[in-house]
Amino acid sequence: MSADQPLTAPSQKTDTEAAYDRFVPHQFLELMGRPSIVEVQLGDHVEKELTLLFSDIRDFTTLSESILPAENFRFINSYLSTMEPMVARNAGIVDKYIGDGIMALFPGNADDGVKAGVDMLRQLVVYNTGRARAGYVPIRIGIGINTGLVMMGTVGGHNRMDSTVIGDAVNLASRLEGLTKNYGTPLIISEHTFHSLQNKEAYSIRFLDRLRVKGRYQAQSVYEIFDADPEPLWVAKKQTCRLFEEALAYFHMGHPEKARPLLEECLRVAPDDKAARSYLDRAVEAERSGLLEHAGESVREIGWRDEYSVLIGEFDAQHREMLTRIGDLSEQVGRGDDRAASTLEALVVFIRQHFDTEENLMGRYNYPFRDEHVRQHQTFLQSLESFKREVAELGKDRLYLLFRIQLLLVDWQINHTTKSDLHLGHFLLRAGLY
């Protein structure tokens, strides 16, 4: 053995691993519990709670048809090279590039994903400034973000395999990215991401819509993050945020005639607010035709369905009782009944007791996602405390409060039950504990 061999071998290993890292990030392997790519086997998989970000260049096909293939690759690579650091500096992993699109994973928390999305949009302004100097047209992007449980693993055959992330949470993140086109806003997050944020006050957020998503029992609420908007538009949206959300409450509660003047006022202050413009068009059309386009169910139709079962009788009974109590609350709010405040207080007490039952079971049986589940409970309880203040301050605005019940209580409860609680139910049943 020559004297220099011990010195070059580690260097060769490092170079090899660095080359592999460019195709399969080492952070992905760490999440898989594999220290090296050579230890990865076909079919390896692990379940994780992640925040997922999808981004895509708007009108890329039209743009690419106007330039040569070599220019196309230079353009894509310059753009992706500009965006990748925005993901990395927010503790994210670029899982894959899909043509001009990016799929990124954030294992830490939802805030990392949202901050990355905002940073990408701000960096896009810098990138477009350079394009303008070079004589190129600016580009626009859309970003969709969702948080949830996914399966990370390897798929393929004996001669070719790839790392991937699969699950309903992935599909929803991708759909949200596509929805940015409909509302003219570049960054949309799901309600799960919204409720997973550690500090909502750190962002400029407003409710955007309730949507029926294929394969889901309950409509999904989506939210706009507008921190990266041009300053004049950002200021105008901040000024009209409450007015905008009131208008949307009236619209979704079946009163487009009450929504229309509020939306007109929003547009008077923020004429470039494309989401407000879209809703105004929908409200005017609903008044004209008498047909209201919305998610299809309302807080006045609360009731238990077999699809909400988590397969644990004790939990199902408590979830049934919660929905019954929420229904009672909505009826009292709708009538302007003075007992609504005490009904809400009793509901909060019952929910705390239910959460304690779940959390004690998760701790006793070492449920692997207990911490995330508890965080969801804590965030929900914080939302309830905020809603109690709204009831005290806005007691006469019944339609708005009813819509808040829909968003904060009904939607959260049903979506939490059919995802997080159902996952817990399967865990307890597989372990033979029920």
C-alpha cells in the first residue's frame, strides 16, 4: 500500500457522497433513517409529518416556445438555482425538480415552508430585475403549501429506483399550487398549514375560499399569504383584510347581495386585488342568476356521518357529542340567543376533557406522532379563545359569526377527525389496544 492511499480514500468517499447528494439529498436519507445511500433498499419507507411546497412558473409552455432549447435549459437552471437557496435557508429539502417546478419538503415546522414561499417570491423580484436588464420578460410563479402525514420511501425496479413522497397531503399541496391561477395570488396555504403555524401574527394572512377537493368529505379552507405583494398592494390588503373576510362570510353563507358592496369597497381601496375582483364577479353573477357557487354545505347542516368514524367507539361518541354541541351553538348564534356565550364556554370545557383523554392514551402507548397531535390541539384551543372574544365583540353580526363557527369549529373538527384522529385510531387497533 502506498503512503498516500489513506489520505486519498476519504477524499474519494467524500466526492462520491457529494455527487450522490446532488441527486438524493442527505437530509432525505436522514429522514429515512439511512446514514448512507448505499444502505437504501427498494421499498424502504417511513411515515413523517411534513410541510410540502409546490411551485411552478406561470405560462411556462408559451414562454419556452419562444426560445431555443439551449436557452430553455439555461433559463430553467438559472431560475432553479435562484430559488433553491430560499428553500435551504429555511431548513427545507428540494425533493425534486419537475420540469420548471419545485417540490420541497420541510420536516421542522409549517413556518419554515411559509417563510420559504415568501422568500421565493421576494427573490423572484430580484431575479426579474436581472431579466429586465437582459431584455427578457418577467416571470410569475405560483406556490401551494400543505402540511400533513406522508410516506417517504423508495420506489422502482431492480435496475432503477427513486426516492419519493406520497400521500393525500402531497396531492393537496400540488392542487393548491394550481389554484393560485384562479385567484391571481401567488401563495396559497391549506387550513392544516394555517393551523400548524407557530405564530400566525408573523404573517399577512387572509381567508380565501372553501373548496371541495376530490376524495375529501369536508370542504377545505384555503388561505392567502400576501407578505411578498408589492408594498402598495400589501398596505391596501392589510387595510381591507377584515372587510374582505366579512364579504366572503356573507358570500359563503348565501348572501351575495351583502357581499357585493363590501367587495366594491375593497376594490376602491385596493384596485389591484385580484381575489376581491374574482369574488365580486362571482357575487354579481350569483345575484343575476340566483345560483350561488360555493362548497355546498353549511354550518346549519352539521351532523354525524359514518365517514367520520375513527374506529374507536369511545372517540366516536365524543366526536358525535362535540358536533351536537357545535350545532346547538350555531343555532343559538343564528337566533341571537344570549345563551350562546355560556354554550361556547361549556363546549370548550368538553373539548379540553376530550383532548386530555386522547393525549393520555397517546402518551401511554407511545404514539409516534403525539407531539404533533398535541400541537394541533393546543392551536385549536387558542383559536377557540380568540373566537370567544369575537362572540363578545360581534354578538350582533350573526352571519359572520356563523361562518366563523364553520371555519374554526366544524371544518377543523371534521378534518382533524378524519385525518389525525383516524390515524391514531388505526395505530391503536394495529397495536391490539382496542
